[in-house]
Amino acid sequence: MIRRNAEQAILAGLKDTPVVLLVGARQTGKSTLIQSAGFQKGKRRFLTFDDASVLAAAKADPAGFLASYSEPLALDEVQRVPELFLALKASVDRNRVPGRYLLSGSANVLVLPRVADSLAGRMEVITLWPFSQGEMETASEGFVDAVFAPGMPRLKPMAKWDERAELQQRALRGGFPEVAARESAQRRKAWYGSYLTTILQRDVRDLSHIDDITAMPRLLSILAGRMGGLLNAADLSRSAGIPQSTLKRYLSLLEAIFLFHPLPAWSDNLGKRFVKMPKVVLTDTGLASYLLNIGPERLAGDSGLLGPLLENFVCMEVLKQAAWSATQPQLFHWRTHGQQEVDLVLEAGGRLVGIEVKASTNVTANDFKGLKAFAVENPKRLVRGIVLYGGREVLPFGENLVAMPISALWRLRK
């Protein structure tokens, strides 16, 4: 079994917090992780609310359900029983012993009514994304911490390989565990089709009643086509044929089930005219490729597709690492009304790192234009400006400006 980098964060949470909640998209490996050996030392009982009988019992009498089992307890797919959280709160308030409950859910239960406040101060929430590239290679990834550290990041020498072709393959494959194990593109496509059907029929209906469920996959496909672009609600509403009020509800649902991740805009000065729209990011580029019917042949024939795909790929790899890094930065994008922009901004303790993503195998000084503008706006706070590109070398382009291969994301070690 591939070791998940989130495991240590979960174990740390169980040592000092009564409830730890592991959330993430369906089929990212949450159930497998909380049933693994690392969480069985106290003979933790595992129950899933995908079991109809267990679900019925918990809904009928949440408090009695909890009282009937010895602790520590692991409960899977808890978003299906929002009634359980008040019972958990009462139980925890009577006994604040750490590690009592390990929960997992395929939806962000904090968006459900009455849940967000019920376990405040009693629960730690950890997100499990699809596999990172380092997890699939059993490598200890240290990119996020390295780019905030002093000095030039260094990569170990590597055998010659086709960086661009390898990046395309990784982006098209994505990181869902089931897909990562499938060599055939046709079998991966079949899995994604079944996956989306399951998501819409189960998780979306669990969270909200939607009249026209067929609009959801269409909306997802439109979002996939806008990866790396600004989320303009009015334009998206026209393209999808969905009223804006309904569109906002649909987007919230897609975010709640971890298929869509709006990347917020960064600004340190509200008096300046910065673009405040978030950027469109999908949780997995393999899923995005399926929605857009992108394969190696189409990428070869349409050079405009690779850039947004790799930008989304990089954003998600950094987001995954941010969750378990020592630095734990927040992620943003930066864009002015004058069209100056930086694809990704990492902020931690007031310090900033800017990242631009280029699909090209070559890099020039002009590729740093946006980063230089960002540096002018934040001269004392910018630690480093980085262009991640499709080449193989680490190249300095000025003080605190560096070009690095996209593969540095999983080749920079802790």
C-alpha cells in the first residue's frame, strides 16, 4: 500500500484532539487510510455509513448509536449523518480525551447546516487529496518548504529523459488511486465515467436536492475548459445556461465534494485595483482530461491545451504538499487590471513565494515579467520568484528569481 503523507498529521491530531475528521473526494483512499495499521493500535472499531443498516441506526438515535460502541471509534462517510455531530459534541464535552473519534467524509461537512459550529475547538480537519507525484514514487517531497528556505534550491542529477512527454503523461493520468493502477487509457476513461455517475447519484443528492442533475457534468466540463482562467460567474452562467443563483449553489456543491477548487485572488492592499475573481482549478487533471476528452494525440495537435493543464497540475501538487509541509502556506493567484499576473502565490507568516508555470522547454527573462511586477509591489516580503517550466535545469535569472523544472515538485527532497 502506498504510504500517505497525511498519515502523520492525522496521528498527531489524535494525540491531542478528541475528534479528527479526514475529508476529501470519494475514492482518494480515506477509508483505506483510516483502516490501516497505523490507526489500529488501540483496536479502533471501524464502521461505515455506506452500510444501510449502520446508517439507519445512526439516524434513528445518534446519541444511543455512539454510546453502544467502545472507543476509540472510526466512522466513515459521516456526511451522510449530519445528525451525528450534535451527539458527538455532547459526548466530547463530557469527556475531552484525545483520539476518541476518527471520522472520514467524501464531502466537506463544515458546509452543512448546524455542523460548522457544533465541534468548534473539538475537531481537527485534514484533507486527503488524490495521490501526489511523490507519494506515487514513495519519495519524501520537500518543494514547499525548500522554496521558502534561504539559498538556491538544489536538485539531484537525473538520467536524461523527455521531461515534456513525462509531464504530459503524469497530468493525463491524475492521482486517483484506482486510476494510478490502470495502464490502459480506455480503462481509466471507463473508471472516470462510473466515478462521476456515482458522485452525482450519491454525494450530491446527500448534500442537496437538485432538480436537473444532468447540468452538473456539463458544468464540470465547462469548468475543465476554463482551467487557469478567472471564474466569471456571469459569463459562466451564460455558457452553462444556468441562472446565476443556481450556478453559485452548484459551484458550492462541487467545491464541497472536492471536485472543484476556486483559487482566491491575493491582495495586500484593498485600495489598489486588483482583480478579485478566483481562478478555476479542478481537483484532478486526470478527471479534467476525461471531461475534455484530452489524450496524448490531442495534446500533440493542440498546443494551447497543455499550458492550462500543467498549471492546474502544478497548483494541485503544491496544494497537496502545503497540507503536510512544515511551512503550511495558503495559496492564491495575483492579477492586476493591467493584466500583470502570477499563476500561484504562496503566503506563510507574511512571507511570499510567487510561481509561474510554463509548458515550454525553454525559459527567457520575459517569462519573469509578472514575478518582477509582483516583487515591485512586495519588495520586503517576496522570498523567491520561480518559473516552473518543461525543461531539466535549475537556472538563476536574478536576485531571488529562478527557473526550475516542473519535476522539482517531487524531486526536491526534505
